[in-house]
Amino acid sequence: MLSVLYLFIFVSNDDIKAMKGIATLFIVLITTIYTQNFEKQNLTGHWTLICFENLEVNQRDCRPQDDWQNGRLTFEFSDDGKQGEIRGKTTSNSVFGTYQLGENQAIEVKKFGGTKVLERGWGKDFSRTIKQASSYKYFSDTLRLYYDSNKCMVFVPYQSVKEGEITK
């Protein structure tokens, strides 16, 4: 205890200023790393749709985890940070489209279509809601596409699903 007091007494104002500068630099560095990890500026990747969420009423409609590996409701997003294409499989059909990314993680689906033979359930819901997507966010390795201002579709990386790395 006495040595801590001794150290405190003999620390000059210049030392305190230097320590504040180092602490500020450390905070800026951590903030930059955090921001880069969670504000990815593209959607490129192979994704599996696992949930629809209504944030207003805190409700989640998630597929059973055993269904994630069946190759359905998987989508390949490919873009340059501005223009992109989507291709994938719903519950019954193949789909494709184009999208545009904007500032503040905005997205606008320009075209979307595919075969529409006997589309039902989640496939029908995805085909309807992807056209309404307005923004996206990453949370760790999860992608959320927002629509209707308070609803979103939740995706996880397809490779993780294939390898059984995802746990509820």
C-alpha cells in the first residue's frame, strides 16, 4: 500500500498526460477494430436463412436446426460493396436477383425472381420479404436483413451449417 502511495506522489503531470494519451490511443484502436468487424460493407457469402424476427413484439420464428443442413433456403450473395447478385434455393425453387448497397448499410433489391412452382411456407415468405429489404447488419457471424422497419430475416454462414458448427 505504501509503495502505491509513493508511486502516486512521484508521478509528474507530464507522466499523467502521457498516460491519458496512451489510453485515448488504445480506445480509438479498439473502437476501430470493433467497427470494422461489425460494419462489413458487403453481403458477399453463402448464407442459410434460419429465422424471421419481429422486433416490435420480440417474436422469433426459427427453423429447427436439423433442417438447416438440407441445402434449402441457402443463398449466395456476391457484390463489390455497391452492386450485387443473389442466387439460391428456397424450399421448392431456384431464385436469383440483383441488389444495390448504399450508405449506412442500406440495401435495395432491384430485381428478384425465379421458378415459382408450388412455393410455400418459408420459401414463399423469403420471396416476398427479400423485395422489401431496406438495411442489413452483422452481429458476430450472423447477417440480418431488415424489412418493414422492425422485422428481419436472420442468416448464418452456410459453411458453418454444413460443418455442424452452429449451436442454438
